[in-house]
Amino acid sequence: MKFKCKILVTGCGGDIGQSIGKLLNNHVDDLYGIDISNKNAAQFIYNNFSLGERCTNENFISFLTNFVQENKIDFIIPVSEPELRFFSEHNIHDNIGGAKLITASLFALEIGFDKLKTAIFLKDNNLPFPKTQNVNEVDQLSFYPVILKSRTGSGSSQVYVVHDNETFQYLKRVNSEFIVQEYLDDTHGEYTCGVFRSSKGEIRTIILKRELTGGFSGYGEVIIDNSIVSVLISIAEKLNLKGSINVQLRITSKGPVVFEINPRFSSTVLFRHLFGFKDVIWSIEDALGLPISKYTANAIGKKFYKGFNEYIS
């Protein structure tokens, strides 16, 4: 299916933006991409590639508005986490310059972008949760290991597994805005899960048991686990989700325990698309008011391997 509309992907230079560009090239005739740098492969993926402004720049919204109006853009898909945080914090969720934004709903953005709020949300909704506190509220710990990580940051570069009090006290001093979180045993592996909920309330999920390579999902396998599906459906309903999110969890003695909700398309978005979980396409169909395409969850046991492409100019 080809969409007869113009779509702009912002923050297109990262791994998620490049993956979305690759899959949308087969579905959109007029695909545009913007990034703050041209020192990435996005310029080879997006035929209509342009440099843009940082969301910290005071001209960010006016630049986007002008770009949308000059190019008659119909939809904007922001994939950069700083941009999504900006839109969430400024209550921008409908449109920019007449182009409709395709993002997860605002409450999902609010909860997912704050890891302490994520844990509180899970606890308040009777879902398994990792014990979590602001690090500056903890003087001493009676058990190790624990996780120290940024309350609002993303990626593995700001995540520490701490095994002793000396390390804990040091990291606490230099990272006073961090949270301290119960360590979840990874004996049974780590899972990254796609969750999509349409504007009419239909929920679709996919579960990938993964292994990390350099902070990214380098290998994974599609699995089915009804206990995980139940948690994912509950999260979508309690968030009153509209759109797509990514949920990360581990299996413990308490069952599946979620430690992060990422309110955006995942770095595994292209793999999931190839497995039939086409949440980008469904999001566009939903935004257009079209019936969302059929989903047949028949990829159980299929595996993905993250590779790389080289480009020269």
C-alpha cells in the first residue's frame, strides 16, 4: 500500500530514524527527513533530506512550521527522544504548521520519559514493578546489587550496576538526579516488547527475547508468553494509550517485571515490521482515519541479527 501523503521524519539520522526511513520508502512516495547533522547515513536513505534545528534552539518550532508549510507536509513522525520530550513538556501533541504529529499519547510520554513515574505508575496499577527511589533519598542500602540510572536519560551509558556501598556513595555524589532501582535478575533473559493501541482501542503486541550489543538489541527471537502479553495489555489500557510504545522487562520470581516504558518507536522497529508487527504503518493508517491493516502474529521462533550498511559519497 502506498500512502498518498507527505511524511516528515525528524531526528532521522539515528538508528530508529534510519530504520523508519527504510521501511517507509516502500510505502510513501513523498518521504522527507530532517536531522541536526548530515554526518550519518540518513541522507542516503531519505531522498528529501535536510538539516534542521535542535529542539533547544529558540527557532525550533518556527523552523519546523516553515518547513512543513513550504513542503506541504501532511504528517510529522518525530523519533528523536529530546524532541519527543520537548513536545511532551510543551504540551504539543496535535499538529505543527498544519501537519499532524504521529506520536504516542501525551500521558504515555509523561510516564515513559520519567523512570520514577514509570515505577510509581506500575505500582499504582497493581503491576509488578522494581522498587525505585530518588538516589538522594537513600542514605544506606541493605542489599546489593542495585541499578543506578538517570531518571530521565536514555541508553545504557547512564546505567550502572552497583555491588558495594563505596561505589554507591560515589555515584550518588556525582549523580544526585539519578534513581536507585532494584536489580532484576537476568537469568531468564531480557525482553523488548512492542505495544500498539489504535484510536478505537485495539491492542497488538510483539515480544522479542533479546541480547544487547553495544547498548542496542543486536540479536533477538520472537517468543510468545501469555503472562507478558497480559502485562502489556494492562499497561496499554491503564495508559489509555494511543499509538506505539516499547516496553522492556525481565522475568523474575514475581513474573514479568517492567523496568522501562519507552514512549516511542523502538530501535527494533524495522525487524518488527519484517515480522508483521507494522506499528509505523498502523499509526499512519490510524492518523488517516483508515482501518488498520490486519496483524497475523505468526513469526514465533523467528530471529533477528543487527547488521550494518556502509555508504560512500
